[in-house]
Amino acid sequence: MAAPRSDPDDDVPSQNERWNMPIEVIGWHAQSRSHAWSPPTDLYETDECYIVRMEIAGLREQDFSVKLDKARLVISGIRSDEPGRRAYHQMEVRFGEFSTAIALPGPVDGDGARAEYEDGFLQVILPKSSSAATTES
């Protein structure tokens, strides 16, 4: 008697389950809420700091917020669509609310943090806390 075959779709998460799953890449987590989209985001480090770089073209500085919440950096905002009806043949540019929460790989000096928005890229520079910097040296 042949063994019963399992349905390959049994192990595939549903669309709703996928929206709530954290994305894990190289030791950091980026979570998106189901009603928000998440812009492309990079996190890298130098000897002195962690740097988060996010591609969010078409915004003004007042369209987004950057918050440091303990060991997480939360970037959220809204990109408005142009008013009017149109029939899209292709639509890849996302509009509406966006939100990304990034778990930082180590402690940072929140008072020394700074953000720069230029040419459609937001860059957040987070100096490592003095205790973290001396530990790695």
C-alpha cells in the first residue's frame, strides 16, 4: 500500500499569515503591518555606527517619522497618490501608509542619532553606544 501523499500547500502559509510573519535577514527583523507597505530598507554597520538606509522617493520630510524605541528603529509615514481617476496598465509604485520596524543589532547612543533625507533616500545614522564601541575594540 502506498503511503498517503501530503498536500504540498499544507506547509505554505496563507496570504494573511505571510503579512504577519517577520522578515529575518542577516540578524535584523523588519516587520510590516497588513495595511501598510514596507519600503526597501538596508541596515549595515561601521566600526562607529549602525546605518539604516531606506528608499522612499517622492516624499517631503513632514511625510514620515523616525522613532527610536529602545532597540528598535521605527520609520513610518504616508505617500499620497496623485488625485484623479486613471486606468493603470502597470502599477508598481506603492502609495498609502508605510511602516518598518528594524531591530538594531546592538545598543546605540540615541542622543547622537541623526537622519538625512536626500534624493529619495532616508539615511539614519545611529552611533554605537560607548559601551558597545569599547567592547568591540
